[in-house]
Amino acid sequence: MFDNGGSSLKVGAVTVATTQNTGLSVEYWADRCLDKILYVANDSASPIKDQAQAYKEDIRRVLVAYIGQAIKSDRTTLYNLLLRQSQGDMAEILRKEL
Amino acid sequence: MAFTGDFLCTSFKQEILVKEHDFTLTTGDSFKIALYDDTATLTAATTVYVTGGELAATGNYTTTGQALTNVTPVTSGTTAIVDFVDEVFSTATFSAMGALIYNDTHASDAAVAVLDFVTLKTATAGDFTIQFPVADATNAIIRIA
């Protein structure tokens, strides 16, 4: 006997993350990026799940480091942009954040 | 009228069967996400982008919303899934109760999905970020099982 498998068209639920007077952290974006790259199902077999989690944590550390470097590079770009616009004080604020 | 849940718009279900939506990265259609307050009347019966209840163009929100970045649909087991890259409304100062994803390339700005945030979400001079669910067979934003 054939089983149609209960075919359906469904929508998932989004989550909203908001901040007050600041942006989202490097760690937040690293975690979001990781969720897109590697998803470990809760019902995965234990040894495989453990290995995958360890691998995921390794990637997370790399992502945090590189996203942080990208932000610093962008601030350097902004620092120079502000200097060219004769906004030395504002440029200095950014430089101190580097 | 408040939001009453997440819906794939009924019109969208018909439209995908007559090739009116293409979620392919880069070469596909352009999809946008617009934000709404609690006065919006968005349901499964919503067929196109609507302005009623949409946030005003203040606090760094632009009416008609922001363009999403497509992720080319894939399959997971026997389920086809659609995903988008998380969308950030930067330096935002506004509150929203829900959202509408619609096809900005479509001649009538056809509605795709109504998203209910359940509670009012507020950002103040910060990031207002829409996180799309894990792109798997049980969670993805659009799933054909």
C-alpha cells in the first residue's frame, strides 16, 4: 500500500534579536554563522554528536577571531575616511576602539 | 487586529505551482521583509504587500522594508526547504509586532509569508535582527514535505 507521507507546505518561526544603544556582539554573529554552517541534531548518535559539537566549538573560536579582525579592519577604513573629512576628533574615538 | 500566528499565504501556495516565485540566490526574484505594528491585519488570506499597519518611516525604518538575501533552496531528506540570510535593520529605533515577506520582483508584490513576533520587539539606537530558523526539514522558514 502506498503512503503519501502526509505531504504539506509549512512556514517556520523567526526569532527577533534587538539591542539598545549598541550593536550585536561578535559572539552573537559567530553563533548565527555557525548555525548556518553546521547544525547538530539533538537526536544524533552520541559519539557523532560529541565530535560534531567539538568541531563546532573549534569553528566558533575561529569565527570569533576573524569577525573581530574584520571589524578592526573596517574601523581602520572608517578612521581614515574621517581623517580625510577633517574629522580628527571622531577618528580618534574610533582609533581608541581598535 | 493583532497578529494571529505565522502563515504561508494561501495565494503563495498556488503561485509557486505556476512558476511565479524563484528563490535562487542572485538570479532569483528579490524578496523583501516589511515590519508591522499591532494594527496590521495580516493573515493567510493576505495576497500582496500592504501598507496598512506598516511601521512609519522613522527610527531608520524605510517603508516597504528591506531586501532579503536568498539562499538557493535545497532538499533535506524528502523535504524541500527555503532559507534566507538573517536580516538586520541597523541603528533602529522602533518596535514591531510582526512582518511580511513578499516578492518584490512580482508584478503585484505577491505575499509569501506572515510572521508573528508574538510579543512587541523593540530596538533603540541598536540592531533589530530577524533570525531565520535552522534550515532543516523541521524548522526552515518554508518547507515542502
